[in-house]
Amino acid sequence: MAAMPKDGGGLKRPSTVRSADPPGRLEAVHFINEALKGPAAAIFRGLVPAFVTIGRDRFYDTVMDSTQLLSGCLQIFQSQRSRFSALLVDEQGRQVNDDRVRLRCGRSVEDIVAMIVRTHAKRHFRSALGGDPNDPASHAGQLYLAIRDYLLHDWQVPLVPHYAPLPVETVLRLGPGLLDLRDAEAVRTLTPSAPVPVAAVPVPVPEIVSPPPVPKPAPAPSLRMGVEGAGPGRPSSPQEEFWWDALTDRSVSQIIGTRSPNEMRELVAALAGVNDSVRSELFAGLSLTTFQAAICLATAYRVLGRNSFANLFGLPGRPVVIATIAKRLRERGAGSRSDLKTLARLTEGAVRV
């Protein structure tokens, strides 16, 4: 995804995938920024009708200043990844499906996501703390310098406003342990006397749903051909619509197979009704992408059956059992880098034990 950074800081983590050094930092950042303001922006504006009200020249700044909008855009990228395929190519124009592989811009998707999170953090720290985050003498700069190397993942964007009140000493003491704090409440426990932070620039946004938060996309007939004419079969809530899009993506449907309209409606409803333990233990705990989460849940639904799935994964559910399943998956190496076919196999084994 060529999108959204102005903070040029590259990752310091080594990658065994890359075979050559990327182009210069400034050139890569310029390439990515231009892609966002052109083709990437056009894709987002086409997917989210509410974005039409945001002027083209203001789109970049509006998204980068808003925690909610930026988080939603990153989730749209994950759930509608095929829409961005023209941007996800290497120097030879070949499709890139591995987030660790360098794109034409000279950075991988993993690198770009980290750059996006850092850029948003800079903007929020400037607004919430005052001072220049590029100036180590300012409070904003001291905090950014302490936390910069640990701003890596898209799930951290909603946490940026909660990072701002953290004492610099606390961040330095935690170091990589900051990545173990996966939700706002966990971060807030480090600053118990601080008020709950809000996004730096409140803007009207499309409805955000969970899991995971995503502005409601525009209708995509190519993804919903079996539903548009089915009357009662059409997704009836944003959550169901989100999971319908994920389950009908070609990469997912090739793994889970085809289902009758009734079976599809039941599966979508089941996934839309999962409990908070599923979100925290599986989605966040294993850092799963949208498509990976769809594979994981659809596999568990197939193995367990509707009633047992609802008993464990629905409301109120069985948090202890969900934690056990997540632990088994983690021990088997399941995570954000697992391919979909392998994840389905690992999930089946973890659920059956």
C-alpha cells in the first residue's frame, strides 16, 4: 500500500526478504506521498461516499490528522486489498502479496504502515503536547524519540491519543514491552490520573464498526452478486456487511469453499456476533489481518458447528476456552505472517484438540 507517510523514518528491523537496499529515504517518502494524494486517494474516495465531501487537496491532511479516519482507512485497505492491487507491485510491475517484500516505491507494506503510524503520532503529539516532535528539546520531541521505534502496526493508530499522556520515562522503561499493550485500557493504566485523550482534530466520519473499525464501504457488486438480488439475504448491519466482504474475497473463498445463500447468511451472522474475548485474544492477540480473521473464524465455525461456535465465540461466550485456542495457535506459530491455507489448518487443529 503506497500511502500516507511524511515521517521518513525507516524500520530498523532486518528483513531476510529484501535482496538490495531500498532507494533513498527522501525519494521513497516522496513517491509514497504522491501515491496517496493521487491513485490511493482516488480509491478511498471511491469506496467511501462520505469522503467525497473532503476536498482532494485536503484529503491527505484530513486523514492523517484524524485517528478515527486513519484507522478506518487502514482497515479498508486490509478488507478491500484487491482494490489496491495496482499499487502493490514491485519494480518489475509484478504483484506483491507479502507485506515484507519491497514495493516499487522502495518500501514494503510493513515499512509503510510503520511510517504511517509515526506520521500520525507526530501530528497528534504536536497538537496534544505542543512543540515540534522533530525537536528533541520539546516534550513532544522527547516522547516521539522514545516511542518511535515501537510504532510499527496498524492496530496502534487508535492508541496514539493514549500514548500522548505517557511519561517519557515510562516509555523508555517499557521499550519493546509497549507492544504488549494492545488496547487503550492497558495503556491508560500507565497514566491513571490522566484524562481520557481524544483525537486531535474531530471531524465528521462515516460510521465506524467493530470488529475491526472500518468506515462503511460503498456497495461493491462484484463482491455481493449472490446477495444483491436475494432480498432478505442482504447483510442487514455494518458488521455483517464487513464480514460478507471479507468472506467473499477470492483469497478467502478459495480456502473456505462455497456455501448456499442460507449457509452464508448463518456464517456472516455468527461472525458478526463474536464476543470481546475473540477480538482481544485472536484478532489483536495474534495480530490477524481481516482476511486471516475470516479464515480463522470460518474454520472454527465449520469444525464446531453453529451451536458450539455460538456457545464459545458468541455472547457471552467462553473466554477461558478462547484464550486456550489462541494459546494453541500461538504455540503452533500462527500470526500475521501465516498464509491463509496454513492458518486454516492450524485453526482446525487448535479447535479440535
